[in-house]
Amino acid sequence: MYLCRMKSAKPSALVLLLITSLSCLSIHVLAQNKQIKQSDIFENIDRLNGNDMIERLAAQRSAFNKNRSKNSLPKAEYIINRNNLTLISFNGLDYYVKNNRVIGIQGLNLSDEVLNQITDKLVLLDSIQFNHSERSNIEHFNPNVDFQKIRNIDRQFMLTLKILSSTVRDIAALTKSENPSLTVENNVAKMRLPNIDKAAEKSNMQSLVLLSK
């Protein structure tokens, strides 16, 4: 009787062993697939140095204003507005951007609310600098070109780039604390949406944080 029970138990043990082996194999395959997908993401991700781009856009506009040749009009370019997943570096922070939204900052654990607040600030400034650049270019082809108007537009363009630069610098400064994620969470909301007109009234360029007070 005991022998019969042993014999009947062997198939059950084999089935259990087979199920366990298949489960382990499935987990191993899933883990490999996950690693491959993550690897593909980081290999294919677009990368951009945001600080360098801000400097380049400002330098191109300044260089153009020295010769005013319509053949060398600087192209209006977005910095933050990206459809593909893009890693944009500002002051040592890597911002993950997709579909014109900041979806994360590497090394920080931020809520969707704070990421939306950061997005609102950066996207607004990015849109303003792009629009000013386009307006300036269009004005150069106006038959009754008004260079004073163009100078005002270009001044606003440069000012917007400066505020964008100071904004990302302020955000980076918040991460120098012992708990950077919490510090960013608690302080980003205090940074009001940029006010270009208010900034233009300042005799010297100040940070967005100072302008909001």
C-alpha cells in the first residue's frame, strides 16, 4: 500500500518540478526582455545640452544683428518642445521630456503635480522665445521694416532666454539639499509663472524666484 502511494506521488512531484522550472524560465525571460527594452530606450533616446542650446540661440541672434543679412536669419528653434523621448541637461540635471512635457528628472522622485508645474514654467518660456524669434524673422521681410520694433522683439527674445536659464538654475539649486526631491516638491510651487513684461522693467536680470517675490 505504501509503495503504491509512493508511485502515485512521483508523477505529481514531476509535474510540480516542471511547473516550477517553467515559472523560473518565464521570469528569467521576462527579466531579460525588460533589460533589453530599457537598454533600447537609453540607446535610442535623444540627448540635448539645454544650456549650450540657450547660449547658441542667443549667440546666433546677436551675430545676425551685427550684419542684418536676410540670408543668415537664425532659425527659430524649440528647446523643450520635443515629441520623442529626449533627455535635456540643464545645470547638471537631466530632464526627461516627451510630447512637450517634463515626465521626470533623473535622480528625483517627484509627483505628477510638481512635474506639471515645472512643465508649465519651462514650456511657457520655450514658447515665448520661439515666437519672438519667428516674429523677428518675419519683420525683416516687411516692406516697411521697423528696426526699432525688431530691436524690441529681439530684446524680449534675449530676456526670455535669460529667464529660462535662471529658472533651470534655480531648480538645480533646490537639489543641493540633503533631501533634494522633497525640497523641489516644497519649493517649485513658490516659483510663479514667468512674467516677461515684469522682468523687462528690471534694470538688471534677476532669477525667476526673485521676480516672483
